[in-house]
Amino acid sequence: MSNNDHSTSRRKFIKNTGIGVAGTIVASTLSVTGSVAEEANNISLPDSPHVSKTLLKMAKDIYPHEMIQNKYYQKIVDDLAKQQKRLIDEGVAMLDEQSIAKLGSPFLQVNYEPDRVRLLRSIEETTFFIKVRTALMFGLYDNPELFPLFGYQGSSVEKGGYLNRGLNDLDWLSE
């Protein structure tokens, strides 16, 4: 498989997991402020470092953005692991089982990204995957701190609407 084929496949995967709805998300689920040291202290880790690390790798495979620091992904998945402990623990165990069966090692130890993505595709209809994907979608794309990275200015209502912010230049449209 060539690199170009890999990119197309990855693009389709991202599209299928809901990245297109990023601009329509209204629920706010994440607010990270303060220095890096404060942020590290505020992150509540799940009981198992293995679960936390597995979820981070999974998160970065589902919504891969090089410009987003790991702390944003980690906070989302660790909070989810605390809220849905049983589902997440069982889901990570199932993911590792399937990874060992299909690839010979736990998910964390699979270094070849296309193999991990194929494995994630095989579980994308499970409640576990859907919960993780949904938490990531809201946590990443509705985080005002990350808006500039995506080129989104945020809500315009408080600032007079989009027409008063440079989108009233329809010189190509006849009156």
C-alpha cells in the first residue's frame, strides 16, 4: 500500500467517525487552563496506567491531529475512564484481546498505525468505541482553546454575527 493510499484510507476513516460535525457541536465538555504543571495536577487518571495509555493511543488514531498536544486527548479519555469505568476497562480488555489474536500483541505494543486503525475499524460499532469517539469529538472540537488550531473563530453571536466580521463582502452577487 502506498503512502497516498494510506492517507485516503485514513481520511475515509476520520470522515466515518464524525469529524464533519465538528462545527456543529454545542455541548462544552472540556476546559483546560493554567500552566502545564497545574494541568498535569488537574488530570484525574484512571485506576490503570495501561488503560490510560491505551486510550491515549486509541484517541490519537481516531482523531489524529499533530498540532494538538497529548494533554488534551489525555484529559478527555481519562475523564471518560473515570465516568464509565466498567465499560472502558472491559473495552480496553476486549481491544487488547482482539489485538493479540489478530496482531500478536496488545494494542499499545502495535507500532504500525495502519494495523491499529484496521483493528479500530473492526470494533467501531461497539458501545465502547462509540463512547470513546463521542467523548473525543465533543472534547476536541468544542474546546475553545483548540478552536484556533482548526481555524474556527467560535460563536459569532456575541461579536455581532458573521456579517460584521468580514463575511459581508459578496461583491460577486448581484443586488
